[in-house]
Amino acid sequence: MSDRETASGLVVRLKGADFFVSTGSGEVRCSLRGRFRLESGSEDVIPVVGDTVRFKRERAGDASPPRGVIVGIEPRKSILVRSEAFQKKGYRILGANMDQAILVFAVKEPALNLRLLDRLLVAALCGSMEAVICINKMDLAPDPAEIEEELAPYMTMGYQVVRSSARTFEGVDRLAALLAAKLSILAGPSGSGKTSLVSCVQPGLELAVADVSARTGKGTHTTSHFELHHLASGGFLGDTPGVREFGIWGVSKEKLAAFFKDFDPFRGACRFATCTHSHEPGCAVKEAVESGRVARARYESYLRILDTVPDERTMKHPR
Ligand code: GDP
Ligand code: ZN
């Protein structure tokens, strides 16, 4: 096989031990021999959905799709990673190389959980991808002004906020435009309307966003459910199983505040350079909360996450 040229493609789906790699001319079902390093000195990794991999085609049989063997992974420009206690490494990389995470929440049914949104924003930002906030089921909003008030801090931070409804089609065009020609991952609670929105954007596209833990009663086997779908507009869209909680991985207590954009104007003015904006005196972030310049709810999200992440000294970084 060494005489065969290598080609490259995008991992769009995993099945069993196989990786489905999308190329300009169809999919190739690849197996993996060994593990790879993304850079010299780094830990070994195995490919995830969104990776660009190099592979060698196996001698043409009549296998459909054709078969190949992965021989390398390109460096990742972004990753979405969550902590998962039951994983050996303590975390799982949900996808790589996404341009943006589209975070879909409903105004109600299920109730708008902005604290979960705050966690996902940290995960997106620390994984080097953009985040777009999509507030769905606007048709059910009893008081749109109240929703606007809750969303105001996110608008001030500069996040794009799409208000949508899969019922009235509000926001659907804007969502479609945002997805075009990009690699995106959809995330948000189960029932927020991800599947419905996607079928508004592209009828016929089947997502597998169902909450796996609800179906199996266990939250432990969600691996194979993430898949990238090719959009007619040229982008790729991936789904995640509905998230009810999201553990932050790869951020230390000392670094966490850097992922709260609304703290940026204040962080530099704390008395201590190492301020974690929790118990320290002379904290400019806490003062900003008191004076209403940082939303208290955002600060509470920060404190909750701070409680769950390690110190810089004991930190491990995801690969
Ligand atoms: P997913 O779990 O995030 O994929 O959510 P689904 O797309 O399966 O939607 C969950 C439920 O909410 C379904 O009964 C949908 O019909 C409903 N739904 C989705 N989007 C909207 C919306 O914009 N407005 C209203 N009223 N219902 C919606
Ligand atoms: Zn501080």
C-alpha cells in the first residue's frame, strides 16, 4: 500500500471503529492504524469529527463506500471539549475545526437556561471558535421585552443573537446565512428546537440531536451520535446530543475570567494581578457587579464555573 498516494478529507462521522471521510469525490470509510501526534512532543490523539485527515486508499475492490487507512491528522484550529468524569482522560473532544458553535435555547419549554449558555460560551471561546446565540420558540415568548432584558448583556458583549421560531420562520433566513460555507456545531438543551430549525433551513436534513441519555437512561455512550451534514449552501453542520449540563475542561481558575468578555473592561484594575474575582479585596470585577456594569447573573455563572475548574498548577490541557 506504500505505493499509494495519500489524499485528505474531512471526518464527518464515526461508526464503530471506522471513520467516514468526506472528500471532493464522495466518502471513504477509513480505519485507523495506530495513533498520531498533532505536533511533535504532544500527546497521541485519535481523530474526531471535524478533523482533516490524510489517508491512503485501499486497493480498489467493490466496497461501497471505498476503504482507506488514516495515516495522519492535520493540526486543529479549534476544538469543542467537555469534561466527562467517566472518560479515562476526564474529558471528551466533541468536534474539531468548527468555525462556530450555534447555541440554541428556547424561550420556554424547556425554560431559558442562561447559566448553561454561559458555560457553552466559555467552552466555545476557550476552544477557539465563534459563538452565535440562537433564542428559539420566540412565538411562545409571553413577554418579548423580558427576554430582551435577559439578552442585553450578550448583545453588549458583541455576540450575535438570532431570535427564531421554527413555527413562524422568524430568524430562519438569518440562521441559514450564518451557516453558509462554514463548519458549525449546534448545541443546546434537548427540546430547544435544533432539529426543527435545521429542517426549516434545509428540509430533508436529518439530524440525530435526540438526547441520548433520555433514551438509554445512561449518559455514557453518546460518541457515535455526532455527525457532520453537508449543507446545500456549502457549509457543514454538526449536531450534539442535547446537553443538560456542560462541564468546562482545560481552563484554570486563573484563566477563567478571560473567557467572560463582559469582565474585560474591569479585570486589569483589580488590586491583585492574580485576582480570581471571588474572595479577593479590591476586586474591580466585583465592584462592576455592584454598580450594575456587569450583570449579576453572569457573575454568578462565573463563580459556579470557578468552583469546578482546577488551579493553574494542577491543570491538564486537552489535545
Ligand atoms: P431538539 O431536541 O432541540 O432537536 O428539539 P426539536 O426540534 O425536536 O423540538 C422539540 C419540540 O419543540 C417539538 O415538539 C417541536 O415541534 C417544538 N418546537 C421546535 N421549535 C419550535 C418553535 O420555534 N416554536 C414552537 N412553538 N415549538 C417549537
Ligand atoms: Zn478581581
